[in-house]
Amino acid sequence: MRDTRRLIWIVLDSCGIGAAEDAASYGESDAQSNTFLHVAQAVGGLCAPNLGKLGLSRIVKIPGVDSSQSHGAYGKMQEQSHGKDTTNGHWEFVGVVLDKPMPTYPHGFPKEIIEPFERYVGKEVLANKPASGTVIIEEFGKQHIETGRPIVYTSADSVFQIAAHEDVVPVDTLYDWCTYARSILTGDHAVGRVIARPFRGTPGNFERTDRRRDYSLTFGNTVLNSLQDAGIPVVGIGKIGDIYGGSGISEAIHTHDNADGMKVLMEYMDKQPEGVLYANLVDFDSKYGHRNDPVGFARAIETFDVQLGELLPKLKDTDVLCITADHGCDPTVPGTDHTREYVPVLMYKPGMTKALDLGIRPTFADLGATVADCFGIKNPRAGTSFWPQVMAD
């Protein structure tokens, strides 16, 4: 018999909570990073009472966030996988520790990848270099509109990104290009994700749309597959379905932004009485972290906290709430890339009356092991459960 019937699992994309122990090996900016703390400092303190009640400031003292009377389990997790991207973080959550780095392309993609891609598309690519997503469309957007040539770029992460204007390249065509790119990015060139980056607007006023899609590698069976095998539904909200390539996901719902993600999550709380409701809220990363906008980042956290205040009363006695992050993206340090950070983990179930220190977990996979333990299923990969500690309260 399972100990609980429903898990509400929220990933605050990029909301790291301090440089990981190996951050210096990723660069000086990583060693200086602390996304949550620096964002709070940038606005003179966060107004996030609900995160405070769950114990956020017991992990790291966050200006403006009071956790003196918190009740719930709190801690932070160190990533063991190489890298600092969405793929690495989310797959480690469910038990996959990537002991080898996925390929990155600081000088652009080689001809053995670009040439077959160009033959398939029927046009030469533009850019083919690392870049910020908003900067690259401003640099090449006009030429793309005039020629229809796809804008191909990467970042410090293991990604192959294709940007195209929705009025020039139909979104379904862009998705088809991405599907082909995924099919040839294998072996030594098996990047973590191929990402469709549709945009619209005019030069000087381009904006990316919410019809982005991610085409991820898959890495075998995980806790999510074990849940499905046990007949436990897993609903992926936001980009969760894409991140796992559909593996272990019973139903996937794409969302427009953080607000829509929380709206969908709470709607499913009303109609899905059991299983896992697993949401990724990407705006912190895409709109603010990569854009070096700490003020916007702070306001997004505060908005989420208001929505969290609406969610908490909806929890049933048999529910468990988990809030975490997949990496950092500190908008106050040099650069626009993700940052190698610890991530927070906050876990709460109705009836908890005191604060519970989970300490520093050595791998994100401890969370997946805990999820498995929570539902009484087999954990197929890695990690040590902290579910007994949570249940002891």
C-alpha cells in the first residue's frame, strides 16, 4: 500500500541557491553565483512569505524571507552529473547520473553536422556559433526574413538551437527541422537537446514565442517509468514532457508561461486525485536569468509566491508538495549562461508541525529515490531516499 496518493512537484527553473562545491571548475562566474540570494539583494529583499513558511531561508538566509516559524523539510542538493543544463538536472532528479559530459560547441557545429542539416533544409544556415537567444535573432533576424535561412546557434550547454520567424518558416516546418537534427545528433555529437526557437516581430522588435519545443536525449528507465509500471499517472506540465522525450510521462501539457503553468497545475489538482503532477516553470530562466535581469527575476519569484499561497490550501491530507530547481542562472554575474549551483529542496505535507533539516544531499537523485519511496515503488537507478525523515514528523 502506498504511503501517499499524490505528489505536487514544482521545478523553479534556474533558481539555484549558491555555488556548488565544484563550481570553480566551470568558471569564475559559477564560483561567484548564488541566484536566489543575489536576486533578493538586487531588490533589497524578496516578499515571499510562503516560501519562507516552507523553510527557504533556513537553507541560505534570503533577505526579506522569514523562515523562523517554518514547518516542512528543507535542504539543498549537489549535482553529480557533468554540466549545468536542464537535461542534466532533470534526468538526475529521476536517477540518471551522467558521468561523462555531453558535447558542447564553443566554435560552432562541424561540417559533418551542418552540411547534412543544410541539405535537408535546402538552405545554408545563419550564425552557427554560441550566442544569447535574443541577441542572435537581433543580429540575424533581418537576413533570415529576407532569405528564409535558419538561424542555428548553441550556448555553453549541450544544445543545438534553431530560430525561425513564424511568418517565414511555419512552426510545423521548424519542428520537422528539429526532428531531423535530433536524428543526426548522435554518437559523438549526441547533444542533450535540440531546441526549436520560433520568434516573431520586426528588426529591433523581435520576440520569442511560447511555441518553443525541446527534443531531448533519453537515458533509459527511471523512477518515472517505475511509476507508470505501477499504474501511477505522471502528468508533465510545461516542458517536462519534452525534457524526458515523453519517457515515463502519462500526459504532457505545454504551457505559455509561469502563470499558465501554475494555473494548469492547480486545475489538475482539482481533477487528478492521485499520481504525480510535475511542473517546470521556465520564466525565471528564459526571461530573466539569461537576460541578466535580477529585478524581473525577483518579481517573478514574488509572483510565484502569491500563487503558492493559492496552492497550499488545495493540498489534501495525503498530498506531498516538493519545490526544487534544476541549476542556477545568476543574472548578477558576468555572462548569460547557466551557473553551477546547489539547488534548494523544500518538501511539505499537511500536518507537518516543525522544520526538518535534510542537510546537503550529495546528488539530485536523492529526490527521485524519495519519490519512489513515497509511492512504495522500486527505485531503478541511484539516490538515497529522505522519505523516512519526512514521514517521521
